[in-house]
Amino acid sequence: MAIIDSISWQPPDNNALAYRYPEENLSTFTQLIVNESQEAVLFSKGQILGKFGPGKHTLSTENLPLLRNLFGIPFGGKNPFQSVVVFVNKSIPPTIPWITKKFNIYDPGYNARIPVISQGRFGIEVTNAESFLTEVVKTAKSFSVVDLSNVMWAELTMKLNSFVSKYMQTNRLSIMNISAYLEDISNFMKEPAAEFLERFGISLRSFNIDSIDVDETTEDGRKVMEAMTARTTQNIAGYSWAQQQAFDTANNAINNGGEMGMLGMALMMGGGMGGGMGAGMMQGAPVMNPVNDPTQLMAANQGMAPGGAGMMPGATGGMAAVPREVFCSACAKKFPSTSKFCPFCGNQYRPCPKCGSDNSPKARRCVSCGTPLASADPMVAGGMGGNQCSRCGQAVSPTLKFCPNCGNKLR
């Protein structure tokens, strides 16, 4: 067979990690050309003959002294020998994508194991070509980033799964808010991942987790997503899961049971949700919905009509209000709609008559729903004719002599 005079390798793309030259018939005059960011390793008879960095090299007995021991090649002359030449590409882009298969983690927020998948990017550099070739590439004719993932990612994923679960349990994190901690988890994982890759002659330059999401390709994952969607809806609307079940039961009783269904529903709900509610159903209320208007909620608690002019028809004062959370127009922090003032900054709660959102005293339209406000003055907008208690600031009717909130004498 012909002797190879010159050997080189031009990687087809940036994802190529290693390449085994197909010809093995070399001589002490063969020229080995190694490009920048490459390294060439020669193997023969189960031993490493030598390593060569970037540049043009002649494979002589001077730079390959083992040739004399393995083949008995003397100094000088054009002497043939057989050797495997493997090139290693040491320059790899730092954005190699990775993705895990489904794995289960314990979610403290839901007190259950949830199927998730994770994906991200990593960057590496081959720092020990011999270890990389002998431990990872072995006898492969070519080796790419994809091959590296297939060979090593299964074991690395097991470590990733374990560390993500440990981090979530230690910090009491739920899948609902895990995205805010991806950088911390990435840093948490980088050290064990680097230690794992180091023994294969690979240095980890970067490691990033881009997302940890519920695996919706599984039935369990779809159920978890439905539950998360339902919880988000309940939080926004201001009612609990138990109340939602009560609403559904009530509507089913009305739709399926006629008058008897309504009677049974009223009796069932009367004890747990307040006698006033049961009475309202007995009068033919078509659907039981949560009370979301803060003015109605406060009125239900105080036995007053939303306008403050008198008692609500049929109110007993014992009906439990269903509070929701609103954002303060001054400091933007959440507080219960049953509060009269923001507990964080002391700003007075001025609810929209339609959606209950807090509004600035100067607002002429609701910042949330755009409902026109009767006046920039909150007392006028509240329907109290501009009168308020000098002691507590409660809006009052001009006809009252004493404040219904604190008992202060008005006139």
C-alpha cells in the first residue's frame, strides 16, 4: 500500500470533536499538519507514540523516539511504519444545547411528585486529549457533540435530577416559581458537573439551565398543568378551591334538580356558607358566584349597604365575606380588600365600584377596567356627598349625626 506523505483534518463544522484518519501507512518523512485549536495523537500497538499541537511536523525518529523501540527503525532514511492518527478539536462553541428526559421531582408547594423536563446550554474544552480519546472516543471513526451527549449525558442527567430535587426541597421551591431561581440552580450544578467531566479530560467552561417545566407529554403532567391553571384562576378571582367546588355543586343542583334541587342546595350550603346565602337561593338566585367587589365585601362584614346609607336587605351581619387581594395604588404591594388602608404604606383604599381595584385620589377612570369614577375626590366618588368623619375619615351620609365606624359626633 502507498505511503501517506501528508496528513491533515479540516472539521466539517464546529460540532466535530474528534476524527480518526482513515490511512495508517506512514513513514518517517510523512508531514503532519495540525491546525489552530487542534491536537493530533498517534497510537501504535496499543501505545501513544506522541502528541502534536498546531503546526507542521515531520514524523521522524527524533520527535517519535518510540519508533525505534516498536519498529526497530534506525536514524535517517524513509522508513515506513503503521500508526493511527486521531485529531481532536479543542475549540467548541459555548452554547451546546442539552435537554433531559422526563424525571420526577418532589414539589413542596403541591406536596406531590411532578414530572418535569429541563433544558439549557453548556460549553466545554478538551484539556487532556489522551484521556478524552481513551475514555470517551475510543475506536470511533468520528466523534461530535451529539455523540458526547449520547455517551455521557445519561449519567450527567442523573446528577442533574438529583441536584435539582435537592435544591428545591432545601429551599422549599415550587415549580410555580422555579424560573426565578434558574441562575442559582445553574451555579449550584456547575461544580458537580465540572468534576464529572474532568475525569474524561474535558473542562466545563459554562453551564446554564434555561428552563425547568412540567412535562405536558405525560398524563400526570397534563393533570398538574390543569391544577396549576385552576389555582392561578382562583387566586386572581379571589376564591379558594373549596369555594369553587361549592359553586360547581350549587350550579349542578340548580340545573339538574329543579325546585327540589335548589331547596337541597340551599339547605346544604346554608350552614357552611351563611344563612343569608341560603335565603338568597331560596328566593330564586340563579347562580352562586363569589363576591369580588371590595365595597360589597366590607358592607357584608359591617351589615351596611355598599353606599353606606343603611343596612343591606336581608343582611344579618353573620355572613362571612370572601376577601381578595388588591394592589395598592401608592406602593403597588398586595393587601386584603377588607382593609381600609394599605398595611404597608398607609394609603387609603379607594376601590373601583366595578372591579374593586385600588385607585389614586386623582384618578378619573379605574386603572384596571377603565370604569369612569364619579369624582377624583374619593368621598364624592363613594356616593357620600363629600362628607367624611373628622376622626377616622369614613365617608358618611350628610343626614347622619354620628360616625357609624368610630362613633364620632359629626354635627
